[in-house]
Amino acid sequence: MAYIGGMFNGLSFESPLLNAVYSFLTLLFRVNVLWIGLVIFLENDNPSRTVAWLLVLVLIPVVGFFLYVLFGRSYRKQKKAEAKILSDSDRMSHAAEVQASLLEYIELPNTENPANRRLMQLLLNNAKAPFSMTNEVTVLTNGLSKFNRLFGAIRRATDHIHLEYFIIKDDRIGNELRELLIEKANEGVKVRLMFDDVGSLTLGKAYINSLKDAGVEVYSFFKVPLPIFSRDLNYRNHRKIVVIDGVIGFVGGLNVGDEYISNSDKFEFWRDTHLEIKGEAVYALQTIFLNDWNYVAGQMVQGAIYYPEVNTTKNSLVQIAASGPDSDWKCILQAYYKMIANAVDKIWLTTPYLVPEESIMMGLKAAALSGVDVKIIIPSQPDHFFVYWASQANIQQLLEAGVKIYRYKNGFIHSKIMIVDRLAATVGTANLDIRSMEINFEVNAFLYDVDVIHRLEEDFVKDLEESVAYELDTYKERGLHRKFLEAMGRLVSPLQ
């Protein structure tokens, strides 16, 4: 038998034994390719992604096989996601079911519009997300604001501190957090810290061990021993949640690292949005954290101490919704779709990645064509190469429909915000891309308080002042080089 491309350093396959081994491995590989092809075909998935993976397997079978093993999705849901379903409690389910049955009969602020009640009903049913009225919500604009409030709250903690992040870095702000947690653990405060194993890949053992030595409980989410060769690159925990003493919670777009306080070589300024919440909505953040903790640590943490009496008198209506591959519904995706479909006046949206699922894309275009003021702010420079060009690939068709798109020029914008008609808004961790909407674990706050929504609008207007509008005629004249990169981004985006 002939030599095979030098792969075996000149070894001949004329030996019957080697021939047999080679034939067996070839057959095994082909069976695996056929099996993966069948799985992709049978999977109840986005058709464009299904076609993209099948084309990859057909056109580049060897490379395509390994790409799918590394990055593709398994049949229906990954086993780890299914295991997490079994570990989650139903702490919020009963409350959501009761509220769903009463929603039409109770008076709530800013819900005289049927659209808000329908959105709340949707989140009650698809995310088991109960609404709460007794809340005080503070919008934290950018990293310094967030970390000043967060570190102050940590210093005041007396019973427990719960932290869940996608990215934690061993840098100045990361070490300031570490020292604070060690200090509080030495005071007897119970500190639990959870981070995503891939998002925090560079977080060294020395950082983690110093926390553990002080009594902080630390666990990684979906641990991946060899991330480069693992399918577990999917199904990441992209949530950013902090709950302190059960009375104050933080949620939004900011991870832990110096770039988030505009202290990095790559970006001169980092624009982001976070929320500080006091009140009943903290119970939902606490429940999401404890469900995730139960999964990673195998500890069913419970007790009244984690759900103390609310001491705020403010009335800000909030729903906290968590989504992920352990859910039967793509609840944040559905909520975005509902908000867009209900809009009659305006949709203001900020996202670092403009790679919407087909229904969201259609909704944005239909809204603009029907006269709704649709404005979208995106970054002018990339932090991830392919997703940036995938975003660029969607700009022309949105502009043609009348959507106004702006590129943020004052650094990198990472906020994840949508405001509709000054009736509803959402702030959280979910990006407007396939990974956030369908694959990763995310959490968003849905807000119905006019004052909070107005505060978000003020930030949006300021961001517009730091942005430049895309012009359709000019954009159509972009060069072949950009169109090629857009095509590459478009090709890769369904494979996420």
C-alpha cells in the first residue's frame, strides 16, 4: 500500500497487520462521521446551523469531524446540562405559578399596558421568574461605579457573600477582591465563590489556593481539564451574580478584571452597565446562585438566613430570569422577541455582538419598517474577531429596513441593554448572539419601573453622543476585504 502523505514517517502499509489496523481505523472514523452527521440532522436545532455543520463534514470531513467534536452540540442537550436540571431545586416554581394565575387580577405599577402584563406572563411561564415589587434598583454605569458599590457592600457583610462570575482575573482589581474575601472569611463570614472554568482559564492555582486557605469555598463551573480538546467549551456559565447577606444583589455585564475598570492595553475605555438591587428580587438572584452552587459543589444550601426580611420601602417592579441549556425554553430569547414585537414607539438596544437569531432579526426589521424608532449601539472595534465580523455582516440589511445603527467610538461598549417604549427594559449578561441566547447560562433583570428605565435612557443618549451613525450609502461601498471578513464571520457564527 502507498505511503500516506508522510504521516507515518516513511512506514509502509504493505504489512497485512498494518493494513488491517489502517482499514479498521478508517472504518471507525467513517462510522463516527456518519453518526455525527445523523445526530446533527436529527437534532431539533436551527436549520442554518444544521446545514452549516453538515457542509463542514462533507467538504472537509477530517477537519470537520474534529471541529464538531470540539465545538459542536450533542443530541438535544449535553449530558452535563441535563445533570444540572436534576440538581436544580424548584424554589421559585411555586411562586411563579401562583403569580401567573393572579396576574390579570392584581394592580401593579406600570402594567396598565397589556404588553407589560404579557411579558411578565411569559417570564412567569417560560423562566419560572416571579415578579417582585418591593425593590430599590440602582443603575451602575461602568466599572468604577460597580466595584466601588460592590466592595463597599462586601466590607459590610456579616453573614454570607455569594459570588458567581464568568471571568475572574489575577490582576489589580482581581487581587483587591481576593484580599477582601480573605478578610471577610477571617472575620467568620461564609464566602462562596464560583467561576467559569473556561472564562477564568488564566486564573492560577495560587490565587484559588490562597482563598481556600482562608476558608473561602471555591468551585469552578463545568470543569474542563484540557479546554483546547474539549467539547465543554460550549455550555459556559456566563452569569455575573453577587448576593450579600441575602439583602443586596448585583447583576449585569461586568466581570472581574482590570479591563473592566478601563485599565488595559487593548481598550482605552470600557463602557458597561451593572445593577445593584435591594429587596425581594435579591431572592431570585440568591436562588439562581444556590441552584448553580448545588450543581458544582453538591451542597444543598438552604435556610431562612439566605432569604431575610426585606427592609426597603421602595417599589420598583423587577423580574429576574435565568436561561441556559438546562431549560426547556429559550426564555431570554423569547422575552427579547416579545419586547420587540410589542414595541409601538421605540426600541433602544446596546449590545457588544450584533448576531441575532433569525426571529429577532426579523422583529427588528419589521419594527423599523412599521415606524418604530429602532436604535442599536455596537462597538467600533472588536474584542473577538469572528463575532465582530459576523456583527458587521448584519448591518446592511438592518440599515435597509430603517434600523439606525451606531458604532461607539470612546473605547469598547459591553453593555447588554434593551429599552422599549419607556415601559420595559432589560439589563443582564445575555448578548444578542446565538451563544448567549441558546448555549450559555445567562441571567437578566427585566425592569418595569419608569424611573429606572429613564435612568437607562439617559445613559443611552450619552452613549449616542459618543457614537457615529452608519450610513447606508457609505456602507454599501465598503471594500472587498471587509466583505470577505463579513462572509467568514457569517459562515462561522451558526457553528457556535
